[in-house]
Amino acid sequence: MGATAGPVWGRREQQDFRSRVRGTLLGAAVGDALGAPVDGLDLDAIRRAHGAGGLADLAPAYGRRGAVTHHTQLTLFSVDGLIRAQVRRDTGAWHPPTDLHRAYLRWATTQRDWGPDERREEDGWLAREEWLYARRDPARALLIGLGDETMGTPAAPKNPAEAGPEAAARSAPFGLLVGWEPQLVAQLAVECAAQTHGRPTACLAAGAYAVIVHALARGEHLDAAVQQTLALLAARPGHEPVSEALQQALGAVRQGVPTPERVTQLVGAATAEGAVAAAVYCALVGEDVRHGLRLSVNHDGPSAATGALTGGLLGALHGETALPPAWLVELEGRPTILELADDFAMEMTQGPALHGPGGSSPAWLARYPRGA
């Protein structure tokens, strides 16, 4: 797998890119946190707990307001894996799916251990963040898929019948590879999805979501980003369920005032393609970011995943300053998310100054080791 030459980065372009990276990661985390308290509840139960209008604000989950789930944890390890792939490229090793798999195995360790092992310097800094060792109801497919060191691939996927949205919900960072061609972004997301969610539609939904984020991060409008993604999907075997779900989302935009029932209909059986379609719809019809995120969690489906997917789209589209500040203040792990976002932006825009033939920063290589 290769990447095309990256964009030319002026100061303004770097600042815009950093804002979109921050927006994507913070937006996904905020959506995840908003949906966490009602995840798994149907709409009637949400309304009984939060009133006729449903959930409108952050509410307690896992003992606090603003708590995130495994969706955010894995999204952060996706970023970590992408940075490590860039650093390892100096050694001549270039297979990003392997680096992502190693990152996901580091996440799996956080779900088994009480806390970080300070002796394992090769794990890098993210795996030593103690707050990430909280177990937040990870889907069984994640624990099985990452339960041993065998890496699933599209030809031999882990959990080949698993159609859920968890792989798509960790795929926003792939879309931030703005120097890559969309086809390569899609392929990387598909290959990494196969490590835990092997049903072809789940893999293609992850690829489609990453490509939409990719277009947004490059400055496209959301409707144009979806149209470009549909054109790309059309060339892939088995794309029909994913394409049809996205077409239904676009069609629903023209059906009048958005309702939770319409979001529920798009989510359907809580498949990956349904959650991605619902996220696209919520991001398109929301009057603002707050409204779009509220729509994304008040329905019968997987509220945390749909919230995370919607937040990633809105953050990539508008940048960090569009996100509700009152929600960001309470967001679990915000300092870590910002630090990782800025590291990713710096690696993607200034990587050669951090490591390469001309010399390397020891501090950077301590944060993102070239080893495992």
C-alpha cells in the first residue's frame, strides 16, 4: 500500500488542517460522550428518562458526565497507529494495516490490564495514559478480533459475520490522510475494519465513512463528499447495501423536518451502513452542530456509535471552534485528545523535520517508537 505525494503546506493550510484534525477527534469524542448514557435504549426509554424532547445535554455515564466509550478509545489508537506507520516508514517498513493492528492490540491490552506497564517503552506515550484503561462495554467482536495476534484481512477477516458499526466508528482518522488518494483511504479503512468486523458491508461502510471525512478535511461540502463517495463505491463489489443506505440518507433530507423516527429508520438493524447513513443525515439536517449531535443520539439504535460518527463529520466539516464549548469542557480525556490531534497534524505536515535521513528528534521517537 502506498500514498501519493502530500499537499504543499503553507502556514494557513497547516492551521486549517490542525483545526479540522482537532475538530474531527473532539467531535467524534463529544458525540460518543453524548450518546453514551442512552446507548442501547430505545426511543421510548430515552424519553422516559430525559423528557419528551429526549436527551439534550451531556448526562452521567460510567460515573461522570462527558465519559467516552470504546469508540473514542479506539479512534485515538487509530491515530497513534497512523503516526507510528509514518515513523516506521523511515526503516523501509511500510504496511499501515500492520501498524494499525499493533495499535489496536495495545488498546486490547488496556482492556485486560489494571494500568500501564511503565517498563514497556516501545508502547509509546498513548498506551501509558491511565484513563484509557477504563473498560467501557466494548463490543464482543472487538475483544474476539483482537484477542490474539493474528491480524484479520479482507481475504481472511476476523468475525466474518459481524456487521456492527464499531469499526466504522474508529475510522475517522483515516480520512485525515489528506495527502492520500481517496481510493487508498478507503482501502486502508476496509483492511483495518476486517481486523474485527469481517462482514463486507461493515468493511465497506468503514471505507465509505473515511472517504467522506477525507473530502470534508480537504474542504468539500458534505453533500458533495457523499456524492464523491458514492462514485468511488460503485467500483467495489458488494457495495450496494452501503450505497443504498447513503442514498436513503440523502433522500431523507428532502422529507421535511427531521425526527428521531426518521433517524431510527435509517439506522435500521444497527448495521455499520445504517449508522453511517444516519450520521450523514444528522450532519446534513442539523441546524447547527449541537442540533445535529442531539439528533444523532435520540433514536432506537446505537446512540454512542452514531453520535461518534456524526461528531467526526461535523468536526471535519467545521473545525474545532464549531463544537459546543460547554460540552468540550466536560469531555473526558480532552487534554489527551488535543495532544494527539496536534501530534498527528505535526507529523502529517512536518514529519521530515521530526524524523528522517537528515536527523531525528529523540523526543518524537520516544513518543512514537519505531518498534512494535
